[in-house]
Amino acid sequence: MSAGWNTIESDAVRTATSSKIGFGLGVKDVQFEELVSLDANFLRQRSPVYGVIFLFRYPTGDKRRATPLDGIFDHEAAESQFFAAQTIQNACGTQALLSVLLNKVDAIDVGPRLQEFKDFTSAFPADVCLTEQETAGIFPSANMHQLRGEALSNSELIRDAHNSFARASPFADEGQLLATEDDDVYHFIAYTVMNGKLYELDGLQPAPIAHDSCTPDEFPDKVIPVLERRIERYPAQEIRFNLLAMVRDLRIRAREIDDQNWVYQEEQKRRVWQWENALRRHNFIGFVGEILQGAVRSKLVEGGGKYAGWVEEAKAKTKARLDEHQKAKERSNDNVA
């Protein structure tokens, strides 16, 4: 189910972390920090770290496996913790965010409405809807329900908050598009500590994936090797990854140690986020149209075939870019093979 859920950019997940943290869901005193390297010390310096959200290129040709490539499925954790099947094509970032928030209600003030949602869905089965053959052969404990995922997809509170960070476009097609093996598809998953273990939470998997015993203090040191192993599955030239750490609002610590410069930096960061989100939600179609019309008029005024030459030059540059993109994709596929 994707109807009514707009596609939002990965950058919007990061810039949503000002006073409207959690996509306007009422979560307090939490923010995201983008990590530019897999550095446990950098992550530890931002403690407490509630979890990380990892963005990567999803291998669309992969088939469902009985066991994960790293770690083990923990079906009991799927029932005792918040874990939901992903039933929304356009909202894996929002679901990854909720996977951390709703498993950290003892440490994070998620607000009354999100707490009510968790309480309401806590008794629901979490399993992904499988075929009868998959249920009997691969995941005997799975059932045919995906009520938590459906409850999430039908939550007006979460959907409205999610859509508030979508890019404005009168041409957006919110229908469900099926990806092919040639498409570049990106996916968000979450890592967090639950019941003394490090878990990977991915709504496209049948259950949480347990990696190792872990305490909140050990999380920075334990999660980095897991991420490194995941990245090593890709060709060396693949760099399209993004990692966001969910941490306590850094202004709190800055005020605790009376570092006014740090407070100012954090406040400035939020002003930038607010400006970026304002730009994202604005519809620039009319503005761009006026620029294009002005450019065309200027070429027509010049005369002497300037306009036709300009068009042909643009076509040639576009074709060159497309050819280079195709060659890069072929080189990537050859390395994988």
C-alpha cells in the first residue's frame, strides 16, 4: 500500500530533526546526526545514541532467504518488540525512524499520540504476509497477518507528518511502481539495542535480525563492524550510502556544560534545516518555467541559427551523460558478477 504516501528524499529525514522531530509526531529532545565515516569514537561522542538509520542501494534482484547473510532471525523479538512489515513503498525512511523510536520509549519522550499508537499495535502479529509455501517451508512460525504494517500505513497521524516533508510537485505520481533489476532503488533500515542485543530492523525481512549481545554503552563499538560487513557486500566503487545517528538533542548537553558556542551552532543548524524544508515544500515549477522562457527568447532574439544550435548542443550533452551512466552501471554489474 502506497496510496496517499508521498515520496520524500533521504535528505528530508535528516533535516526533519528540528522542533518538529519525528516528522511532526511530537517526539521531544531527539535529533539526527549525519555520519560521514564509520567511526565509533565520533558516534560515542554523541551519546546517548538511540540507534542508527542506514540508507543503501537495495539489490532488487535478491530473493528471500531462509537465513540472513549476517546475524539470525529472532521471531520472538518480532512479537515482544515493535517490528512491522513494510507495506508502504514510499516510506521506508519513516518506518526505520519509527523502528528506533518505538523501541526506545523508556529513554525517549515520543509523545502521547505515538505512545498510543504503539500501545494499540503491541498485541498485533508483526510477520510479513507470506505465501502458504513460504509459511510452511521457510518460516514455520510466520502467520498470514501484517497488522502492524497495515496499522502504520493507515495512520493519518504518521502519514500526514511524513507527507509534510515531501517535495512539492504538481507532476508527482503517487501510484505504485514496480522496480526492475536495472533500477536504482534505495532502502532505509535501522539498528538499535533491544533486550541486551544489537538488532537490525528491516520491514522487508520476516523478523528482526539479531547480531550480538550489546548494551547501549557498547552500541557505537558493536554497530560499526556490522555496517562494515554490510558495505563489503558491494563493489569497492559503490559509495551511495548514508548513515544517520539518532541521538539526544545536542543542545541539552551543550547547556549542561554551559558551552554557549555549541548552543549557537546547534541553533544555527536548525535554522538551516528549517530553510531547507521550506525550499523543499515550495513549488518552483512556475519559476523554472519563466527562466526557460526567458532563455529561449534570448536565443531567438540573437537569430542566425543560435536557438537551433543551442538545442542540438543540449541534446549532445544529455546523450553523453546517459551513455556514461550506462557504462558505469555495466562496469558495476561486471564487478558484481
